[in-house]
Amino acid sequence: MFTRLRLMDFKSFKDTTFSLDAFTLLIGSNASGKSNVRDALRILHGVGRGYSVAEILGEKWAEGGVRVWTGVRGGARQAVRYGVEDHAFQIEADFTVPGTTETSKPTAMRYRLTLAVAGNTPEVVGEALEERGKYVFDTHPDGDGLGPGSAHRTIKVRMRSPSGRPPEQTFLTDRPLLTQMLEPGATSEQNREAARRAQQFLGAMRFLDLDPDAARRSSQRGITTLGDRGDNLSSVLAALSETVSAREVLTSWIRALTPMDAVDLRFEDDLNGNTLAVLIEGNGHETPLTSASDGTVRFLAMVAAMLHEATPRVLFFEELENGIHPHRVDLLLDLIETSVRASAAQVIATSHSPQLLEHGYHADDARPILIARTESGISTAWDVKQERSMTEVIDQDDLSDLMSDGWFEDIAALSGTTSAGEEDE
């Protein structure tokens, strides 16, 4: 689970740090910078997937012309905050990964990545990994690294060593060092194991921007991973239905969440091995997924994403409440809480919903973060629960009214251009 994120000179952020919880809600007006937080997490996800720096910021294509990765919006040149002279940005994340055994405690890690995009090819100019507060590797800690434009495009790295002087090694700058650490002979087995665990965590994130049209299509039996737009929904639901206990949980959510009187599911298979989910109502009427409403399909996709046994530990939803009737938002929150408890999943979402904000403000394991922009165009992150100027008013007023009136953005502007965690120039 992510516990802290720091963004320096990344897109609209100058230097902002904020904490995250099991359920983190990003609120704020349009164009405030919420999607820039998503882009920062996607960069970390690209590191976890083992891509090169150019691929992470741009695109990656597989054989046959299939695009398997879309980089950050605007590409490399738009990743750095406008006007930054060294054309570099930094993302630093604290997170916990599961212990190495079922009984061991989670391990706290910190990962820092600094990328420069001054030339035609973006490259690593700084990177570090810590495990339990002690470094695993760190680039040129004394400033003796080879920066952008060097002849060999390499960088010096200090490695963790059990004894003696920490050894220095040289790595290429075209790929994150976390990926290079996994190569045979690159470092000790202890360091490689730490890098592997960090990369697995980052690579397991999912970014879901659900599209009902994509989710309605039939999909190949045996596919158990929900696509970012909701692709493969029918086959994922079919996999969830294979065991009696999982099917009971699935159908209980279907009965609670769907706007129709659906009580069960069945699946139609064609000769090509594709399957299509069919909703069965209490009166026996059947509705194929291709005919279900947008809200029903989105709910089913959320159930599939949150309840599947292979659920990644971090799920990012764009506009979580989109297409969901206000009367069913409470049920959506129940689904999130169930997922967080049952599978140790972390849910991060952007939202404009007062009901979600109300929950995030009062729940112990939830955290609303206000993303706001100053007059100079700098995005800042405000921890709503920790800002006294906000809590004093929130505790005496109605959150829905405050949100609809734009009060959060106004109070952020009135409180100054520097949020908690942002440093002055």
C-alpha cells in the first residue's frame, strides 16, 4: 500500500508531499491536477512493468503492431513543470509490501526516481531504493554521477553491502535501475530480492477508467484479468463464479448493487470460446450484458475488479461515482470497504461526489486529498483532515454544500500558495 507520495517539478506540481490511506479520494475542480497524480503513479507502474524510460513516458508496441502501453499524457516534454531549467522531475513514493512469510510483518520501502528530458531521449539522473529505512542502492550520492548528455549515458550507483565500503557500479540511464538490478550478477541476492519485491508491488497497480461499451463485449474464457476499460468482464465474472463461496459473494453484490432485480448470473459460450454474462432477474427474465445499462455494467466491473482473488494491491479509479445513482453510492462504499479488508487492496480514486467525500472525511481508513491550483498555475495537495483551516469549518457545516459552492478551492487559495508538504522556492 502507498503511504506517501512526493512530486517535484512534475507537470503542474512544484514540490508537494501528501499521505495516502487504504481509501484515498482525490477531490478538486477540473484541471486542478488530479490526473497528474494519476500520471505520476502510472510512471511508477511503468517501472514495475520493466519498461525503458522512453517507453514509460511514451508508448510501447508489441509484435504485430499491438500497443501494450500508453505513456503519460503529453509525453516526455510535458512531464516536466514549465520553466524548470534542468528539465528534470522527481517522484518519490513510500509504500509497504507484504512480508516474506504469512506471519511476517509488511516491509516499508521508499523509492525515488528522477528523470531528465532535456535531450531527445529521456534518461535516469537519480534513483534510490530504501528498505526498512536503510538504502538498497542510491545513485551518485556525492554528486559524481554522469548526467544527461554524457558520452556513454551511464550513471554511478552505490550498492548496499553487508560489510566494508559500499561498492559502486555503473548502470545505463535508458532504463530504471530497479529493472537492471534484477539482471543476473547485477548485485547481491539480498539487493535483488528487495528490488524484485518493490518492482512486483509497482507492477501490480491497475488503472481503471471503465467504459461500459468495452465491458459489454463477450470475452475469451480463461481470461481472469479485467482490462483498464472493463474489457474481459464476462470471462472475469465467469472465473469468479467457479467456486460456490465466490459465486455466493458475487451474486450477493449483484442483488444489492444492480438497479434491476437481478439475482443470479449465467454465461453463454459461443463456438470461438468467448463467453457473455447474462443477468437473471427474480421473475426469470434474462438480460445479456450487451443490453444492460451503463450503471449496471460499471457496478459489475467494479465488483470484478475488487473481489477477484488476483486483485492487485492498488486500484486507481477515474471518477469513481460516474454512472452510479446517488442512492447506490453507499453500497459502492461498502464494496470498497469489503475489498480493502478481504484482499488488502488499496483504492485511490478521483471524485466529485459529496457522499464519497463525506465518507472519506469521517472513516478511519480513508483520506480525502484536495488538489488545488494557485494563481501561478502550481498544483498543491491538501490533506483535508489535517488542515485546521478546513476542519474548523467542515465540522460546523454541510460538506455537500461546501463542495458544491467551491469552498475547498477558495480556502486553499486564501490559505496561501504553499500547502502542507510543499516547500518554498
